[in-house]
Amino acid sequence: MAQPTGQKILRIGIVQNGKIIEERLLRKRGTVSIGQSPKNTFVLPSSPFQRSFTLFDVKGGSYALNFKGDMDGRVSVEDAVLDLKAVVQRKLADQKGDQFSLTLSEKSRGKVVIGDVTLLFQFVVPPPPPSKLQLPANVRRGLISSVDWNLTSALLGAMLVQGTLVAMAWLYDPPAKPRGIEVIPDHVVELLTQPKKKEKVAKKDEAKDEGKKDEVAEKVEAPKNERRPAVKEPENQQARKPDNTPAAPVDPNARKEEVKAQVANKTILKFLGTTGEGGAESIVDKLAGGSPDVNIATAFEGANGVQVADAATQERDRRRISANGGAGNVAGLKESDIATKAGGAVDTGSKGAEVQVKAVVKASEPSETFGTGTLDQNKISETVKRRMGAVKSCYEKELKRNPQLQGKIAMQFTIEESGRVGDVVVKQDTMGDPAVGECIKAAISRWRFDSPEGGSITVGYPFIFSPSN
């Protein structure tokens, strides 16, 4: 909106500790707000207003000063200078709740004290806007006349060539890569596809020669008046023909003795038995007498199914167990296998009853909050109450070990602008059990709060623990 001709503008200065820290000319008439939020016209970090307070607003084309009854300041009204309390007593300002509104004229000026900050205001004639720098007439030229046509032509030609190459590369369809037999050299294809004629001819000739030899032999051996003997078939052909001859009956006792002999010869049983008449020497006989020259490997020498474990076999078994998923067969013991000499059973014991505990955790509200951001303490307390189960669980876990455990733990954590929890530290611990504090620290680091405004905020929160039983 354009400023009317001859209309004064509002000039505001911020004074802190006797020094002007900010001064601004408001050329457009509009609302002027102060507070800690960065969206305000003037940001005051130490303002008693946490978010925002509208100090000036526009009513009917004129500014109006808004203030509360407990605020200090002075303002010129017509030809008199009055403090804000005198303005309220004379009823020169409109009241709305605990807030007052005083309409200002272009002759008005004054100051408002907000905490340790003093705000000065007055209406002044707007200074002329700075003039734009202009080049001399002999330097100013038109756009066409300032173009370097040689360079422009070279650039256009290069762009045209590059565009043509890109279009050709985009539209070019490369031939398909050869597949299958096309990629094999011709001489290899000939070797692979050439029929084995010579080998087949040789086999046929050999078959003919063998047939002739058989015929000659039959004619020489067989008399004319005798019957021609049958030709003996190869063994593989005899195997193919079904054998209708009944098999001889198998003696079960003989078969049992045969299997028993094979098992005794191939396992450790061959060496665990005693020496029989004409039998092999047993391991007991080899190791008898405590001879130091006979070892286990020598004692088991000759057994087909027995092997003495060494480093190589152990490594091989370990790899085989790992390949099968790391599982093996473990022999277990039943209660009937564990008994005393007198025949009585052995008591294996049982799990004792779990200790039941009940805890009381108290946490009212934050003990302190500070930082660049702002967040309602009630919202912080609501979030902590919803998460109180995790804090109580940390305490009850240690309370089962020490039923007399109680005390106070004060936590300090930072809520980032995103609502996530940043740094978490244990500021005070009177319980004497660090495990509870570390558990609560880990739980708080996973909490989520509402996003603070204007930055992060650090919160101090105490918890009081006591057993209810």
C-alpha cells in the first residue's frame, strides 16, 4: 500500500542497558508485535511475554497503543505528558479485559518499559527514498547494440552441432548383439556339427568280421548230422533275461553269524574282546602290562570302521557341524538314569517363586526449563505422564533385587525443534543404584514431544521412587 503524501510514519527504538540496540522506520502502517517468538516485529529474549504481544495496531487509519495495567511508561496526549496509570485513571483509553487501547495522533510520542527493555516511539516525516544510480548517457546503450555478434554466432553454431550429435545418438538404434551359435568361430562349429561317419563305418566292419568268424567256427565245430549248438550270449544280455530258476533257501542262523562277523571286524568290537583261539589280539591284550611303547593309534590299527581323532579330523567334524546349521545330537539323561546306590531318586530341584514388587513413582512438573525455544510445561508433563510406565519398569526391575531401594533421580534432557530428545543426563541420584538412572536415560532418549517454537529447550525433571509394599 502506497504511503499518502505528507503522512508521518512510526519510528521505534529499542533501548537496553542505556544503549540503543535496534531502531526502525515503519513506512507501511500495520500491526507491531513484541515477544520471544521470531515471528514478531521486535524479538525480545527477556520479555515477560512468552510468545507475542500486540503493542501497536491500526484503527481507522490511525495507530493505537495497547498496554496492560501493570505496565510502566509515559505518552504525550494532546499537549500533556501522562504516565500510563494516569491515562487509565482519566479514562482516555478504551478497556477490554485487562488490556487498554489508546488512540495516538501524529504528534504523539512516548516510551513503554517492558522488563529491562525500554521502547521509544514517535511519528516523523518519512525521509526521501535513496535515488537509483544511473550511468552516463554515453555509456548507456541498447541491448541490440551491446551484443557481440561474432561470439554469438560461434556459440549458436556450436549449439547447433552439439544438438545434432545428441539427436543422432538418441535416434540411432545399434544392431543386436549376436547370440547362441553366432558368437562361436566357424572352425569350432564345423568340429561340433561334423558327423562321425568314420567311427560308424569302423563299427559296422568290426561287426561284420565278428559275424563271419562265428559262422566259420560254427560250421567247423558242428557236424552235418548233429543239431547246431546255441550261441552263447554276452553276460549283459543274460542279465537282462528273467531268471526263472528258484533261489536256494537262505539259512537265517548262517546269515546272522555272517553279519555278526562283519560288524565285529569293522568296528571297535574287534579290539574290545578277549583273545580267542586263532583270533586277533584285543586292545586289552595290547595295552596290558602298561607298556609305554603301545599307543591308542597302534592298538586300533587294522580296524575298518574305527579312527583315532586328531587335529585334522576334529577340524573336519567342526566344519561338517557348522555346514549343518551348527546343530548336533546330544545324549540326554532321564530322571530314572540318575539314582543313588540304594535305589532312591535324586532330587533335581525346582525354580523358586518370583518376587512380586510394587513401586510408586511420583513426578509432578518440570523443575526448570531454559533454552532458545518455548514449549508449554503442561504439554511436557502430559507427555512424561504417558511415558511413566517405562520409568516405573526401570525401578521395579532393580527393586526385585533390592526391596529397600528408594530415593530421587533428577533427569535433564533437551527437546530439539523436531520434538525428538537430544542430550540426556542424570543430574541427581540419591538411590545409590546407577542401573536405574541408566535405564531411565535410555527410555527418555526414545520419547517424542511437541515441537518447541523458536529453537530447542532443556528440561529438568525429578522423579521420586518408593516401594508400596
